[in-house]
Amino acid sequence: MALLSEPPPPAPSPDDQQLVEAFAELLAADHLASEPGAWLAERLGMIDRIRARLDAKQLDVVAAWSSSMDWAVAGYRSAKSWLVGHTDVSAAQASAWLRTSTALASMPHTSAAAALGRMGFAKISLLAAARTRDTAEAFDRDEESLVEIVAGLSVDGTRQFLHAWKLRVCPDTETDLNDPDRDRLHVSTTFGGRGVADGEFCPQNTAILLGALDAKVDAWHRAGALDGDTRTRSQLYAAALIELVSAGSGRQTQHRDLRPLVLMGVDHRTLAKLPVDSPEDAATRYAEIYAPGSDPLPVPVETIHRNMCNGDVCRVVHNGRSMPLDVGRRERLATADQRRALIAIAHGVCEWSGCATPAAWCDTHHPHIWDADGETNIDNLVLLCNGHHHLVHEGHFHVTRSPDGIEIRDPHGQLVPPPPNQPRPD
């Protein structure tokens, strides 16, 4: 009696075959530094697509492995402990893989997109985390459209979008997020007396904290104290926090202190608290608060009014002249009002498309240079981080301001498109 042979494995699709061939070509390449930039960019895209396909397959395998209970046969207490012991992942990563693979069983549209390589683990896990007990019904209803939108966003954009979606379907979450009574800070002492801190703050207090830290680090930069300094941003933040706390604890009053800049962008209907005309206009009940390097965070208009009682208030009116934003040839450097306006226009970060460098670390650049009769007015100023500022001057790139933001051209005059999946904030 002839033994039945196993069926042959399915042939790879043309797209899979193309990815395999491109990856094999990349592995065989020895001197990548000599390859054209366009070739390298194309291969990076290929690697990202391969990684997305592998992520989807790994989630499938993790789910099957967890269900098989073979990890118990091998003497482990859980699938997580087996993963930590047999693969190169941390306990937190193993938990994330197991949690996401389990959630995918109830997310058909996400699973389908993952199988096609349209998104990798980072986006898949964010979608899975968005489907909670409170949002499950709304998620199942909106999943198909959510997946289509997320597929075209960056990972950071996905996080912001899903956060906004969750606030829309769970209004109570907004109240919790803005409740300062939920703020917490825990500091524990570890080996040798070193401390480990962990905490969370409402959007307003987060903006105040980040604004104060960035203002201190920015002051060091401007004073030249950080020239040649190799510390990371997180290390500088730690040093700034200690200096701020030390200075504050040694003073009898805070009235002489300079307060950090925190920008609150308010629609005129919000500030006037005009009646809303439709459910869609309900968003006007909230304003946006900005801190250098952060995304705009929604806060109730009542919070804005409270801060107006004891804060410095100024208006930044787009396409208007309510402030002395044009100083012509009288001044070379941007005024404080102009810098505030630029920070508001740029949403607190460098204006170069896709750059997230905090505004406190940015320079004000004259596209029509001041030495060549360029004027110091808001139409001839752009907020650029140090790296992109160097790229404009030493790299001979050119930027101009337009109604839609800034326009960037390379040294050959070709328009530089914004990075894919990284749209500028509205």
C-alpha cells in the first residue's frame, strides 16, 4: 500500500517572491555606502514590508504556540516565560506579543491588513490596545475604517489618531485625562541610593513640566554651556529638573521667577463659549495646549479661563497683525512675539516636514537672508532645528513660507516632498 505523500507547500505569490529576491540581493551587497540613495531607500521600504509580513506571521505562530500548551510540557509556567527563555525578547515584549496575538482573534480587518503586510507590529498592537472593554462595540463597528486610516499613518500618527478616536467614543475618558487629582509621582530608592521615578500628569501639568525643562535646557544651549556636551535629552532633562527643584526650594517667593512658555491655542468660539450647533461642533468646547516637542492635547475651555487669571496672556492671530510681527530692517533677531507666533504656527516643533525637534531647541531662520536685505517679519521667518538650519545654509537647501506651511527645495531647485505617512498637523 503506497504511503500518501504530503501536499507540496503553496507557491509564493509574485509579491512575496519579489520581496525574497530583493532581500537576497540586499544580503549579498557588501559596500552599501557606495550604493545610490534611491536604491537604499527602495531597499529600506522592502525591508519594512518584509518585517511587516514577518510580524503578522509571528503573531499567528505565537497565538498557536500559546494555545498548544507545549510550553507547559517543556516545564514552563506560561507561554510568556518560554518566550523569554527561548527568544530574544524581554518580559514586556513577550507580554505584548501574547496580548496582541490574542486580541487579533476578534479583529478580522486588522488581521487581514497584517497578513498583507500593510502594517507591522507597532500599529497592530496600538489597534489591539484601542479595543478595550469600554470601546469594543465601537471598535468592531469602526474597525474597517480605522484600519484604512491607520495604514496610511506613521506609528506616532496612529497613536494620536487612536487616542482622539477613543476620546470621541468614550467621552468620560477626557474627564479622567484632564483631572489633576489623578496625577501621581513615585520615587523609590534603589541600590547605592540611586532613585527611580515614575509618574503621570494631566495634559496641562505635562505641558508645564515639559515647558520648564525645555526652557532650562534651551537657556544652557544659548549660554554655550552645552557646547561639546554628549548627554542625551533625557539626561539633560534630569539635570534640568534637579536644578529647577534646587532653585525653587531655596527661594522665599516664586514671583521673581520666569515662567515657562506654555501655548494654549483657542478657537474664538471656544473662548466665548458660544452654543454649539451640532454634535460635530462639540469639539469647540475644548482648546489645545502645546508644550515644546509635544503634540497638541485637548483641555476644557474652563482650564483655559482659569490659566488666564494668573498667566501671561497674548494673542497669536493667524493672517492678522494684532501683534508687532513685522519689524522690517530695524532688528536682525526675531522678537519674543514673533517667536511665540512661529511656535504656534509650527505646533511647537521644527517646521521642517517630519521633524519633531522641540521649538525651544530651534532657531529662527530668514529664508531671504537678513544680510541680503531680508526683513525680520513673520512671512520671512521659519522655525528650524539646528540640524535643518545647517542643511539650509551649509547644505544649500532653500525654504520659503507659503499659506500651507513651508516649501523646501534641494540644492538643484527640486521640490522636496514631505516624508510619507508624516503629514504636518492641521
